[in-house]
Amino acid sequence: MTPLRLLKSPAPARTSDAELIASILGGDRDAAETLFRRHHAMVAGLAFRLLGSDSEVDDVAQDAFVEALRSLSRLGNPQAFAAWIGSIVVRVVGKKLRRRRLLEKLGLRRKEGIDVDAFVSPFCPEEVAAELRSVYRVVGRLSPEARLALVLLRVEGLTIEEAAERMQLSMATVKRRLVEAETRLNRSRGVPS
């Protein structure tokens, strides 16, 4: 008689995002959950770094996935799902930041500070930690567009072209937003502009 362990089928190969998306479009809810689990940490991390706090991260992640699932049929390249949902996160965060700013100006919301040390790992090199601290001290005072450009370029490490794609702006506009942010950052360090 053959031992049971030999009768087990091999573990299934990891399903690609494109295969999951095809299954979702075919009505498979389990595939949607798998896609969510696969990308949730990336989405939540990006939202956290853009927002500067974790009070709204879960809302942003949920809103981004709902929007993604609603418009999944319009995704041209299913293997590019991670970048595409990253763009959705940037849009959702941009809306939240603009709403926050409006409510603060109207006196309907208290301005929250950014917990700078939440962004710094105790294991990162000191020069990186110092750079992150200086960036996030300024981030909360930037316009939403300048904030998104600065974080996407300086913290996320995207190129101008990638940031422009995620922000759905021209590269020239992203460059202008970055200059605005860099000027404020340099001013905060006492560097002449």
C-alpha cells in the first residue's frame, strides 16, 4: 500500500495577478480575497507613508480596493495591478488630504501632527533616519500635491515618470510640485533657496 504522503498532489503553483483578475472578472470571490491579501500590505504601507498617520489607513486601503474591483475590467495590463492600485491609493489619499486641509481651514478639524518616529526603523542607518525625519517634519505643512510628489519621489523612490503616472499629472507638473516641496524642505534646514 502507498503511504498517504505520496498520494498528496503537489502544492499548486502561485497564481499570477493576471490569472486572479481573470477569475475575479468571471465572478470568483475567493480570487478577489487572494488579490486583496497579496497587495494589502503594500497598499496600507503606501497609504501610511502618504498620509503621515495611521488613523485613516484602513479606510484608504478599503476605498482603494473597492475602487479597483469596480473598475477592474478597465485595467489594460492585469500584471500591472500593483502599480495600478498604487495609483488609486495616491488618488484616494490626495482626496483625503485636500478634504483635511479644507476642514482645518474651516475650523472643523484640528490639525494633526505627524509622528515622525513612526517612519524610522530602529535598524535603518542614521543618515537615512535623519533624512526621513527632516522630510516628514515638513510634509505636514505642504500642499497635498507637493506632499504626494515629495513622498513618492523621496520616500518611495519613484522616478519622475512613475510619480507622474501615479499622480495622473504631467512630468512637468510633478517637477513643479517637487520644487515647491524641496524649497520648503531646504528652508526648514536653513539652506538658502
